[in-house]
Amino acid sequence: MSHISPDPEPERSSGLEPGGGVPPGETPPAESSLPEAGPRETHNPPKGWSKAPMAVILILVVLIAAFFLAYALALIL
């Protein structure tokens, strides 16, 4: 991966004074995107949910849905 400098290149940017300043009335050069702005995170790779927490969540959802279904049936009858 190569590093992309966010600073403008004075020889290719119009309207820059020596030293990189912008004269009054001139629009400054646009920012480039910063793809390497943050640190590289290798300690938390995106591998998805593990099976145990997902199973617990699904069981809770099914139990809550069953409770509300039973409650609705009890109100109707």
C-alpha cells in the first residue's frame, strides 16, 4: 500500500503562492480523500458473529415472540 499525501502539489496547483499560501480571492485547492487517515486495525477483523451469542439472541427473540403470541391469544379467548 502506498501512502497518498493529502497536501497539494505546488507545481501542479494553480493559485498557490510560494510556501503554499493562497492569495485573497483565490479558491484553495480541494482536499484529497484520506484513505490512510487512521491506524490499521488488525486486532478486530470483521468475521461476523460467533455462533453462541447469535443463538442466545435468537432464543430470546423466539421466547419474547411466543410470550406476546400467548398473551394475545389469552386476551382474545
